[in-house]
Amino acid sequence: MSTTETERTPPREPEAPRGVSRRGDTIFAGLAKGSGLFIMLALAGVALFLVLQSLPAIGASGENAYGADNIVLYIWPLLFGTVLAAIIALVIATPLAIGVALVISVYAPRRIARLLGYLIDLLAAVPSVVYGLWGRETLQSWVFPIYQWLADNLGWIPLFAGPVTTGRTILTAGIVLAVMALPIITALCREVFAQTPTMHKEAALALGATRWEMIKMAVFPYSRSGVTSAILLGLGRALGETMAVALVLSASGVITINLISSQNPSTIAASIALNYANASGIKTNVLIAGGLVLFVVTFAVNFLGRWLAARGQAKG
Amino acid sequence: MAKSIDISDVNIYYGDFLAVQGVNMTVKARQVTAFIGPSGCGKSTVLRTLNRMHEVIPGARVEGKVVVDGQSLYDPSVDPVAVRRQIGMVFQRPNPFPTMSIYDNVLAGNKLNAKKMKKDEADSIVEKSLKGANLWNEVKDRLAKPGMGLSGGQQQRLCIARAIAVEPQVLLMDEPCSALDPISTSAIEDLIHELKSDYTIVIVTHNMQQAARVSDETGFFNLKATGEPGQLVEFNSTTKMFSNPDEPATEAYISGRFG
Amino acid sequence: MAQTTQTRPPGPDDTASVPLTKPQLPGWAPALAAVVAFGAAALVGLLLGWGVVGIVAVGWILLLIGLPAWSTAVEGSRKGTDRLVGTVVWSTLALALLPLIAVLWEVISRGAPALNATFFTASQSGVLGAGGGIYHAIMGTLIVTLIATVISVPIGIMAAIYLVEYGKKNRLSQVLTFLIDVMTGIPSIVAGLFALALFTLIFGPGVRMAVGGSIALSVLMIPIVVRSTEEMLKLVPDELREGAYALGVPKWRTIVKVVLPTALGGIVTGATLAVARVAGETAPLLLIVGTFRATNFNPFDGAMATLPVLIFSEATRGGLQEYIPFQLERAWGAALVLIIIVMALNLLARVVGSYFSPKTGR
Ligand SMILES: Nc1ncnc2c1ncn2[C@@H]1O[C@H](COP(=O)(O)OP(=O)(O)O)[C@@H](O)[C@H]1O
Ligand SMILES: [Mg+2]
């Protein structure tokens, strides 16, 4: 508490009276600052524990690395699956989210727009394990005939090569992840679209633009970086999601872009959740190393997203 | 052909709130008509009903009749997009599109209708419109630069160029000079004088000297009483308004501001 | 002012009278188009025996082509494009709401049959197939979430106070703001790994402890509380603070008596939403809290059942074929209870928000 007395008092802040209650002020300020420091410590702890506990995994191989020759070969297919599932999720969620955000911020009358916003927020409130259960029990049986159709008719596309024996594939996992990423992307896009200055929208309309032309002229150019950042933050969510994938996917840990066969890549998070109960010794460290990689990747994606958002705000 | 506008028994609402009540007037073709009055009395609201920009605001609606050259603007068969194409508008704050160059800003309206324009055709529209807005000499060497890089007065003239590039019949201006310095203001006033020979112009202004300088006819708006809707108090030729108005309220407002 | 009096502005052609009326589709055109499209699809679909999905898909494609085509023919291509985009955009909304409706429908219809008095009062202790309840998991979720709340809310609020009231733009607060952004993005499983690694270090391998789950949830919850509290504190106008200082009130009492009460509604809303968000977290609890079939009230001793983990384990447990329907029914029942808890918290947050602070609520 003694080090940053001067730092803590910026020049233009209203100065509180001194004297009588110095002690109360010191204690309270100390508590506040202590909480801040505690958070920093906790985060440093997270990073430190992950790194320290990952170190023993470096030499792991064979049985310890879940059959892989070394830790890289163990994590790489999982990372592939993680990214693949997240990309499927984004490919599905992004157009939907932009459309829904447009409905809420441009198309719908105000009262309906508020209701719709609330409904989309509800979508975010449903716990991920419930989505996972739904994907495992319900969605997989809905998509199964569609996958069969895809394999029969579009099987020449490597993505849909099949053979289709189950609805529990990486594509289904991606769809469930899309449902979970959708409300985040929608909420952020909505905010960005709503911030388009009225004067530019009216300028377009006054020139005789239709609604869509107005969106193209005034709304989209203004929100490009905001939408990109929304997509990145949605990606961050999809990368780190565990339960939906763990419940939906019947994984075998292969690397493939065949989205609808029973041979599916797994994801880092799902593999940790599914293997932790039986892990011990070096195996635990191998799983933690996977967690560290996941942490670094999601951090990079989130960081990029926030940086873009901040830059967009500074410019706009 | 520049159009005349007949406004009869117009009531204008924002949701349930009646903002302006019972407006009757005729805006003559090829003349400058000024709307004056204290702020909040509904000048902008009336102006925006003349090109159906009012309904852009959620919940806003209009009762009564606005007839442009024999066609009723609020007839169900009338397309608001076509109306706005014919009746251009310049706003209080200059609003060039921030991501477009000067060149593209001028052509923004034209590009909506003609997807593919020939290069020289586009060039000539840009030059004609910028000359029409008295901006050509100042920007002809930097047409590819963003429109936001111009000064406030230049931006406003760019917006006028953008509005006249689509060759509308009527030009509506909502306090076009209120965000500008005196020199830019006088440039725009000169421009209004020139545009008058081709366009019907309606201008809202809070500056009475400006109304006296640029307009042929003037409408004075005021609130009936505090908390009541705005109304058109008097509509007369500008000379009569500023020398010998019919209504004592007009006289009081004008002399109060001048004296 | 450089005058260019030679060139006239592009005056419109004096002889042309441009019509303002354009042929337009009536207001009920989209509705009619939808009825025709889906009607036609249903008719053909019923004859040929397509499923509901097939009928809806074909109807939608018909609408997507038909309405813009009709509009293009009558109103011109610009309007046609506008209608096409409008149809697409509204369709995305329908598609986005579909999973919400489907999930809620499924959870209610499959979960409701499980609900009865025993379900809420019994544990799974000694139960193999049918019977038993989720009392132990409900209590577990309450205990774990409550402890997480007790840890996170004070720390989160105090940290936000530091950021807004004390550390305006200094180095420490900049770093802290950045780290909290990082924290918001931590995957929940990583938070679980952290708690597990920490407890393994202290108590040795194989440790299971509910309080560890609370700590993992706190890692997820603290940044949410800090962010929302920060937003609310920033909304409190500086005049209020200055007014209190002018009366000789010390800074900490100003914060406690003036600033916090003004922002209270928003802070409570944010905290409640944070609770709702972590109450359904599964991954971290799976790692450190584990599963337990009987009731355990002691967060410092051994595994404890929680609703999310129970859903996961009942759904994936496998085992004897004859038991599986009961396990699934239990999972859906628990999902229904969990959703009700989470939705109730969301609703509560909204009510609190609008009740306490009509000023700042949007
Ligand atoms: N977007 C709007 N929503 C609701 N009321 C509005 C809106 N715009 C203007 N008003 C109200 O309509 C009345 C007239 O406003 P306006 O036409 O802007 O006045 P003026 O341009 O003469 O200053 C005012 O009482 C104003 O509060
Ligand atoms: Mg105005």
C-alpha cells in the first residue's frame, strides 16, 4: 500500500477531504487495491500452474501420451479437431448472427426488436451441458438422414465422404457450437450496427436508397472491424467449449476433413474432460499441457478480437 | 421541371405525440421558401414530411395531404424511395459517407440507379455537380481523397453536390449553415441563390437575417402554447414578413430577435 | 469564394414530369407469397411423402425465389433485391430461434415426467435403475455456486472500485484491465485444470473437493462481476462524488454511502447474471468436484454431486441396457431443473435491474 501513493491520485480527480478519516480511507483503498492485486496473482497462478504442470509432459510418449510418440503428436490432432469444430461453428453462426442482428437493429419495429433481443439472450443462458445433451439425444437423430442424403448425393466432396453410420459427428458438434456462439456474435454485432450514426443512415435514405442499399452504404462500411471482432470473440467461445463436444462427438482422434463419418477428430477440451477421471502421473501432465495449448490459442484469438474492437472504436 | 408543393391540413406525429398540427401552405416552384421559428416548434418535422423522411423514425406518421405537382405524396401507390430520389435533402450536420472518397460521395445516389456507369459519364456528373455546388475548384485535384478530410463548409457543399447529382426536382435544406463559420455560410447562401433558377428550395433556418437574405417566401412556425403542438403561424412573402407581418406573433418574434 | 458562374448546375430537364408512383406490391404480398409457397410445398410434399423438414425447406426455397421474382417483375430489380435480402434476414431469425424452441421443448417434454416429490428429496444413493432423485445434486450446485459467489462478488466489486475510483488510468489499473480481458476468455476447462493443479499440489493426487470447484468457477465469475460493476460505477456522475466531498465526507464513505447505492441495481443485476452464467458450468466441476451418488454437505471433504455433472454422467454412463432409459430420464429431469434455476436467475436479474435503477436502465 505504501509504494504507489502518488500514482493512485491522478491530478484532476476530485480531492477528498483529508484528516479525520485517514485510517478508514487507507483501509478501504487497501482492500480495493488488494482485490485487484489478488486477481493478478490468481491469473499469474493459473498461467504458472499450467506451465509448471505441463513441463513433465514434454518427455511423455507411448502409453503416457495416449498412444502418441510424443506430446506434439498427441496434441496436434486434438488442436486440429478443436479448430475444425470451431470453424464449422463460425461458418454456420456468422451469417445467422449478422442476419439476426440486422433484424433486431434495422428491420424489426422497436418493441418486437426488444423482445427478440431478449429471446436471443435466453439462447445464451442455456447451460452448455444441456445443449450437449440435446445434441447427443435429439439433434443427432434429426441430422442423421440429412447426412445420409449428403453422403449419397454429394459424397464426391471430401467433406461429405461418409460413410454415415451415426449422427454424432464433428459436423453435429459444430452445429451445437454454432448455437452457442450465435448469441455472443449477435449481441456484439447488434451493438455495432446500432452505433451506426443516424445521420449516415438518413443520408443514404434521402438519396433514395432502399433499406438494403442503406445497409450497404451506411451500416456495413461503418461496422466492418466491429463485426470482425465479434466473430473472433465467438471463435474464442467455440474453441474453449467442452461439454457440447464431449457429449455429442463419438471421437476417435483421427485427422480428417470428412465431417459426417463415424471417424471423428476430438478436441482438446473434450479429450481432457473425457480422460481426466482415469488419468494419473504423467498422463495428467499431458492433459494439462493440452489445456495450456488451448489457453494460449483462445487467448490469442480473444486478444486479437478485443484489439480490433478497441481500434474500431478509436477510429469511429 | 422544378415542382411546387401543396400542403393541406397536415398533422405530424411521433408515436402518440402530435408534434405539428394543421399546416397549410403552398411552396412555389423555383423559389426559395424559408421556415423560421423557435427551436422545437416542428420546422424540421414539417420539412421531413416533404420527402417522406419522417416515416424513417420508428412510430412516426403523417395525416393530411402533401401534393407535389399533382401527385399526392402519401398515396399508397407512391413509392417513398422514388419520392426521395426526386426531392433531395441536405441535413443540419454535414454527413458525407466516411468511407467514400469525394468522387464516390458525389456519385453515391447515381450509383443506386445505374449499376454500371461509363467512366466519362461519371466524371462529367461529378464535375457538373461539384461545379454546381461551387466546390469544384477547391477539390478537383483531390477527388480520390476521403470526403471527411474537407472542412465543415466544404463537406456541406459536398453534400449539396451529392444531392443535386441525381438531378432532383426539389431541394430541402435543414439548417444547412448552422454548423458552419460565416465565410462558409456566405458561400452556401450564394449557392442557394444560384440553385434557385433550377430547383425549388425549402430551407429551415434559425437565423432570420439569412431567411431575409435568401428566401422569397417565409413560413413562421411556433408552438400554440407550451406543451401543445407546433403550428404554422404565418406564411407570406419574405419582404412582407420582415416589414409588415399580418400576425402580431410574427412581428414579436422577428423584432425580438432583431431588436 | 471562387465563383464559377459559367457552368450551370445540372438542372433537371424542364419538360419531363417524373412520376412518383411506381407499381408496388401491396402490403400483404409477403404474407400471400409465404402462404402460397408453403402451401404448395405442403401439398406436393404430402403427396410425395416428404417429411416436415423437406416441406419447410422446399417452401422456403419457393418463397426465397418467388417473392423477389414477383417483386422484380412488378417493382423493378432494386426492390426485388431488397425483398430478397429482407426474406433472407427474417429467415435467419427463424433459424436462430429454432434451436431455442427445440431445446426448451425437448427439455420440458422429456424432463417433466421425471419430476415428482422423490426426485427433489432423494439422492442416488443405492439406486441402480429407476427411482431416486437429484436432491444431492441440487444441494451440491447450490453449495458450489454459493461459495463461488461469496468469493467472487466482493473481490470483483472491490477490484472494480479500485479501477474506477482509485486507479484512474494508472499503470496498475491498465495492466489489471488487460488481465481481466484475458480472464474473460479463459476456457472453463482450463479454469478447472487450474483448480485441480492447485489442489493436487496442496492435498496430493486424486483430490476431489467441492470448494475447488467454487474456486474454478470464481476464476470464470470474477471478470464478469468486475466488468459489469465497472460499467455501472462509470455511470455514476462525478457531481455526486464532488457533492459529497464538498460536505466533508471522506472518500471511502462517499463510495460506500453515495456511489455504491446509486449503482446498486446495476451491480446486483451484473452479479446475478454472473451467477446464472456459472451455475450451469460443467467442465471444471467434472475435474475437481467429481461425482457422488449420495448427499454430501461438506465442501471440504470429497466429491459432491452437482446438476451439470449429473446430467453429463447420467447421459454418458452407459451400463446395463435396461437402466439406460432411467438414466436418460434423470438427465433430462436434471436439465429441466437446471434450466429453471438459470432462467429464474436471469429473470431475477432483470427484475432487480429495473426495480432498483430506473435511471440507468436502458
Ligand atoms: N425523433 C423524434 N422522436 C420524438 N419526438 C421528436 C423527434 N424529433 C423531434 N421530436 C419532437 O418534435 C417536436 C418538433 O421538433 P423539430 O421538428 O426537431 O423542431 P425544430 O426543427 O423546429 O427545432 C419537438 O417537440 C421534438 O421534441
Ligand atoms: Mg430542427
